[in-house]
Amino acid sequence: MKIAEEYPGLYEYANFELPQEELFLPGHGLCASCTIGVIARHMLKVLGPDTIIVNPTGCAEVSTVVYPRTNWAVPWIHVAFGNGGSVASGIEAAIKVLKRRGVIDPNRKINVVVFAGDGGTADIGFQALSGMLERGHKVIYVMYDNEGYMNTGIQRSGTTPLGASTTTAPAGRKIPGNVTHKKPMAAIAAAHGIPYVATANPAYVHDMLYKFKKAAEAEGPAFLHILQSCTPGWRFEPKYAIRILELATETGYWVNYEIDHGEFRVTIPVPKRKPVKCFLELQGRFKHLKPEEVETIQAIIDRDVEEINRLMGKEVIGPVDPSLPCLTPRGAR
């Protein structure tokens, strides 16, 4: 991996206009303020109607397709927790055959997308994902990461952060919640040598749109790891769904970057960081943490930021500034 040239600007997406047509329809059963809908709606705005969605079991599946209704105005298939990558591989291979036989116009671009949560990606679906990437199928894999098995009772997953309290990693007097670190799925996907990998955050929707566009243009697999706030699992007031995601990036907990054909770049620089306690204190899953445990998490983030800056060869994620307010007034950013 090498460092990309100077980032050309956050708003390359401005070269294309989003259509008025809605392909992710209203009336879903997602929780109040759930950002899965934000991700899905904008994804289909970019990808358009020639898109096939492969949707493993998870929050998105149980909330957007309740028989006989659906919120997806594109072809959609529900698959098991563990085989999203395999089913998408088969669909992509079938499209190639149909184009070769003249059944489908060879010039017609059809997007095959896996839209899966962290459980169906980082854990149960990990093997199928790896095989799909290794074989080089032209599939866009979108992982919406709410950092737990929220659909089935808020159990911990491979992407649950250190210290978070879940029903299978509860905070107690001796063990302060989850004891493992968040699995770096974007880095794992990038290790397969695929054309495009990115992390994104619905609070920075323009950056997310740009990355959907880049993923669609990739000649081969693309993997997008998108942080997704979860009201019941993270235990916050619904009005804070986007503010918490902003804080994730503003504190350095979540860095928005891309790896385009091996070139690494941070797409949302943060000149000065807020302390990670700003991100943690709005969420009930971290309420049990002691000051020294928060300091441990801060030290881990500081280390990760240092590594990001080392990769970039310059400071793109700045130092912590304790004077910054946790909740910046709207319009003051």
C-alpha cells in the first residue's frame, strides 16, 4: 500500500446529480433514528435502478421486508446470515454468462450489492466474504456496522468496541463490558488486494456518496465499512443519532478513509480532536466505564491516530483539544 497524492477535494461527487427517484421507499419498520435507512436510501440514489440487493438476515432485512410489503424498489433477495458473499458471487457470475449469451446487453451495467450488518459480515459471513473478494467478483459489499447483533437481542459481535456493555458481554464489577477490540474489517478486506475499500459515516453524507460512486466504478470487488448508530443497542436519545456519528469522527474513534488501488488517503481530516469521552458519554452502553477505563480507550485511539498520520506522512488527524465542546452548536462547524 502506498500513500495517495493530495486528496483532490471532499466534493468530487458534485460532478453528478442525485436523481429525484426514490428506490428505498418510506414506511419501513426501522427503529426511530436508525441510520440504516440513511445509508440504503443514498446508496440507491447513487447506484440507480439497475441494482440487485443481496440482503443477509439482520436489522435491515427484518425491518424493510415484512411480507407482503417491501421498501426496496429494486431486485432484492434475502439470504442466510452466512452466505451473502456466496450468493452475490453466483449472481455476478450468472450475469456474465447471460451477457456472453446475448440474453443481457453486454454494455448494460448491473450493480450487485451485498447489504449486510456486522454479524453477517465480520462473524458469520466472514468466510463467504473472503472467498468473494479472493475470487475477484465485481460486487459491492456494504457493511452497515452497528457494532453488535442488534436484531436478536444486542449481543456482542466481532466489531463491538472495547468496554461496550452488551447482553453477552455485560458490564459487571470485575469485567467492564466487552474485553476485545473492534475487528478492522476495512483493513482485512484491503489485505485481499481488491480495487477499492473505504470507511464511511452517514453524518458525512457527501463523503459517503462519493464512496458509493467510487465503489460502483471499481473494476472488481469493492468493500465499504459504514458506521451506523443504533438507538436501542447504543442506548441514546433518538435525537442524537447523527450527532453521535459526528462525534465518532471528531474524536478519532472512527476515521473516514479510502484505499483506491492500494493508495491510502484520509477523506475527512480532523485538525483538532475532541476527547473520546464526548463520544462515549452520550451512550448508555458505556455509562459503567470508570475514568481510568476511558483513559485506556483514549490511549488506544491516540495510538491508532498516530499510525494513520504515519501512513499519510503528515498530520491529518490532529491532537486532542480538551477545550472543544462535546456538542458543537448547529451551524458552528
